[in-house]
Amino acid sequence: MIRKKYLIAAFAGSVITATAYAQGTPTPVPDPVPIAPGKGVRANGFTQYTRPLASQDVLIRGKALYNSSCGSCHAADIRGVPGKGNSLLRSGVVLSDKAGELIADSVAKHNPKINLVEADNLAISEYLHSIEATGGPQGSPPGRNPKGIELNVLVGDATAGEAYFAKACAGCHSVTGDLKGIASKYADAKALQNGWFDGVVPGAGRGGPGGGIRATVTMPNGTVFEGRSIRRDDYIVVLMMADGTRKSIPLDVTPAPKVEVKDPQEAHRKMAMALDDPDNKNLHDITAFLWTLKGSE
């Protein structure tokens, strides 16, 4: 389903993808990160990101050795098997290990005994390091943010998207007006999709001078003022009127004026609700259509 931040807290830009795992299914561990030997995943940060990674042949060999010698107790995703082996995901030994010395020491003390030569210990260590390196920020687990993957969001039907746009979007937007050449304003289709879905398309909307958050202030005597709210707190509201003048209205008085603010994204949130289909078809169809609007078209 589409992730609609408007329906949660804030409708901010995000990559719209649909990735689902069955409840209780372990997060799959990615293959070794394809990075040149001697370089880390990041230039700075914690050791697991800056530690130089081994060559691919060592990492592939280490994965095979881990699966055959360690996976039955520590699990293929290195999260551990309850009652059999602890998680290695946040293991102090794995995180502090530099070149297999700490991991090899733990293997030597393992019960039941595991017989591995030094080269095998090193390969397993390097593989575990490569898995730790795929972890995301704020403790996000490995595999949550896979490396080297390009998402293709141009999977929709542009013709169907044009028809849906005419029905759901044309009331506020125009392909010959505010959305003219919209595709040329973004580096790729994914950025375009994030932009139009979040309602932050550059220059989009009827807006212009006097656009933005509209407010209506009703005074105790019934007088009504309408304009663009440029300041509002517990003490005062300042409106930009249609003629360009400013109207300051005190709020810390008794009886206090009534302030009503019209949410400029209300229509957009309703549109997002209508887009909520299991396969994101409408979403991708609109993106495919908008991607055809390039240059001065």
C-alpha cells in the first residue's frame, strides 16, 4: 500500500516503494557488498562502516563457511536462533573485531568445538563485517537499505495516467500551466514521483502572490477578514490582504476573534486517499504521464 505520511503526521518527501515481508519472516541478509577491496562503505562513521572490506571472493567464501558452520545456531540473517545461538548483529565481538582476531578467539572457545583453519576464520570474519556494513542509520538492520539497487518507477501506463490526471488532478493543476515541463525539473522519475505525490512540486498549484495558507478571521462584532496568514501565535494574527496590505489582529483580548485556517493540502490528501490501491497502479500511471511532460511541451 502507498505510504501516506499525510495520514500519519507529516506529508513529507519519501521514496514510495512497496516492500512487504510476512509477519515473523526474518529479514534476508544481502549478498556481500560489491565495493572495491580496501575501502569501506562510508568515508566516516562507526567502525563497521569505515572498516576496509575484503575482496569479493573472500566474502563469498566467508558466507558459505558461515552458513555451513554457524548458520544453524546464529541464523542465516545473523540474528540468532532462540535457545541455540545469540544474535551477532550487535555482537560486541563482531563490531570490535578488526581482522578476525576476536572472532577467531571466540571460535576457538566455542562449545561444541568448531575446527576451522585461520584462513576460514578470517573469511567468516570478513563476511560478518560486510553484513554489519550494510546496516542503516540509527541502528537500522542490515538489508533495510540495500546498496547498488536502482528503483524503476516508470512502470505505469502514461495513457491511463493522463485519463486519471484529468479526473483527479486537473481541477487544481494544468499540464499547460503550473505543471508545464514538470519532468525537466527533476533529475529522475523517482524524484518526480516523490515531488508530485507529496504536493511539493516546484511552482505547482494556483498560488502565486497571495497564495499559501489562507485564513479567515471573524471579529466579535461579526466583521470578517480574509487573507494569507503570514504570522500567527497566541497573541496576534497577521494577514496579507488581497490588495497587498497587512492586517494585524490581536488575539489576547476578550472576547477573542475566531481564526479559521484553510489547509492548502486538503484536496491533495483526498487525492492521496483515492490513489491507495494495492498495486499502486494509479500512482505509477500518473508518474508515467507526468514524465512525458518535458521541456516546453
